[in-house]
Amino acid sequence: MSVTITSVDVHDVRFPTAARGDGSDAINRGDYSATYVELGTDAGPVGAGFTFTNGRGNEITCAAVRALAHHVRGRTIEEITAEPVAFWRSLSADVQLRWLGPEKGVIHMATGALVNAVWDLRATLAGKPMWRFLAELPTDDLVASVDFRHITDALTPDEAAAILDKGRDGLADRLATLDRDGFPSYTTSVGWLGYPDDKVRALTRAAYDDGWRAMKMKVGGPLADDLRRARIIRAEIGPDALLMMDANQVWDVDEAITAMATLAKVDPYWIEEPTHADDILGHARIARAVTELTGGRCRVATGEVAANRVIFKQLLQAEAIGVMQIDACRVGGVNEVLAELLLAAKFGVPVCPHAGGVGLCEYVQHLAIFDYLRVGTGLDGRMIEYVDHLHEHFVDPVRTRGGRYLLPDRPGYSATMRPASIAEFRFPDGPAWR
């Protein structure tokens, strides 16, 4: 049966998180928001997708989705799946809107919202959660979904196919492991920069009691404050648990190296976004310095605002990262994430997805599970970020136990928001904003 996308509805949904300090870091203070997309069909099922923003500016992303919507409206799922790269390029390489990127920023995030909604619709129609839908796709279909333009110097279609074919070996055993144990995770909820020391201590203690053995804190304020807060967390979690740090791009390269010489005293597992997201060579220099400072115990992690697969390619080629952090909706949706996961596997770098915000945990659990089942095939060094905010607004929220994600079992990409939440927090006319 042919299924046609008949409508594209866009909602500007914002949550007032700034006042509580939730999500606060060295640069960002905002109201977690989503440009939320619903694709109506002539068959009944609706595809849901979104991109995450930080409050003001969400209206711009909504406008970008509307500007791209004609590439999706009226298409059948069959024609999209027959030529997935052609469909993806109709959005990412729109002959006029591409000028505003290219393949980065607002237009690319809007592309991701629409592309993710299409994949949600595909998985929903198949009656499978997204991770299973992807893991069970034939190798040829997965490779055909990747735009290899500009990355074949690092990854060819044949290499990608070999990785995916090899990923079939032992897949059932890996799935049984996840079904039994869940997927490793870490929490960022303990260490927002705007939280006072007492709150950091209490949240860390509670998280440890709940089973979390990996926690992340924000750094990039006064160095003495960063070190004091890090010591509070380390004292609560002991020497064996992992403590990660995230500077959210606030430091210059030399400043990052100097800061890490001090923060190394608390044995950080990684330093995330130590400098500007586009500074590939800067990240490489920091990575070398941090390795020397810590004897290899600390590594550089980044990727949550890496604009596209080409940036990831360069980070890997330059040996600038020891952990790759994909974001489900910063880039152009599932198609581009597939390229990034395959690149990481080619270079032997573990993927630890960025999450939090609005719905990012719901999204990336599927991607991390698929990566383990079919691409990376190992759990060593792999964790999904977890932030305990706003899950109640989703029909299929994440579930955790003992510091691990549990396998989602509902069809789709877990992206569907509750209608009551959309109505309550729609900007500017929802009751929450009046």
C-alpha cells in the first residue's frame, strides 16, 4: 500500500527551564525548546520529529521547516525509500536555501527535524522501534541511505558495507545483553553550572544511590570554582566512578590546556567541547596535551554541535577526539547520523551520544543501540548521556534502571510529544507563556 505524506505541521514548543538553572553552562542560559514537526498521511499514522533549540530563535527554525516543507509534502514513503539520498539532498541541498548553510545551522537543523519525522513514520509503519528497524535493514538499504559526497577520502560505500555486514555477526547475542542489562549511561543532571554547591552535592549523592557510576559536570567558570565543585562530586562518587567535564566551547586552546592541568587533579575521564566546535586543529592540540597531562587517562570528547559529517570526518582524521558525540538533530537527521557512526567505526573511536534538552534522550537511545548492534559492536567506552528533564512530555519517554537505559519497545523514534504538552507550552499563546 502506498503511503503519501499529506501535511506538514510545525509547532513552536518552549519550556521555561532558565529560571531554575536547568541546562545552565559556561555559555548557555535558556528555555529548552523544540521545533516540533508532525507529518500527516493518507494512511492515518503520523510521523513526528523535532530539532532542539534554546528558546529565542526557535521561531527561526520553525520558519526554516516551513520553507523546506514542500520537499516532503506530497511525497510517498515508497519514493523516498527508493532514492533516500536524492530525498535527503532535496532538503540539505535546496538550490536556494543551501546558501544559508551550507549543511549547517538553522537550515540543516530544520532538515534534521523533517528527515527524522520521515524515519519515525517509516519505523511506525513497520511496527518497530527505530533501533530495531535500523538494525534489521539490509546492508544495501543502509548504505543507500548515506550521502558519501565529501567523505569518500575517509569512508567509501564498500567500507561502510563491510562494517555493516560484519555487524550481523553476534547481533542476537548483543541484543540479549541489552535486553538483560540495558545500555550504559551517565548523568549530567548533577552538575549544571548554575547550581549551588549544596544542590550539586545532594544531586550527586542521590544519583550515586540510584546506581549511576558515571557523572558529568559543567566547567568553564572561574577555575577555582570548577575545581571546588569537581572535588565535591569526586568526594561523593569515590575514585572508581567516572567524572566527565564539559566546557561548552568557552576556552581558547591554550586556556583549555592550562585549565586541564589544574582539573586533572580530580581524574576526569574526558573534557568535552574544550574549545570552539569548528576548531579541528585546536581540538587535536588539546587532545595531545591532555593525553600527556594525564598519562592517557583523560580524552577529548566533542560533536554535539558539529555541523555535519564533514566536520566529524576531519575530527577523526586529525586524531582530535577520543570520544565522538553525535547529536540526533543538530545534523541532517538519521541519514547523516548513519554516516557519522560508520566513520567512527572506521577510525575505531567510541560513540557517546549527546542528549538532554527536549527529547534528545528519547532520540539518541535508538541510535546508540543501533550502533552497538550493527556498527560499533562493542560497549567498551560507550555511554548515552542522561538528563532528568522533560521526559514526561513524550508519549514514549526513556526508561532507566540502575544507571542504564532500557530498550524502548514501542514503534517509532520515541519522538511523539503529548498533545496536552504541545498545547500548554506552545509559544507564545500556550498557557505557560501567557
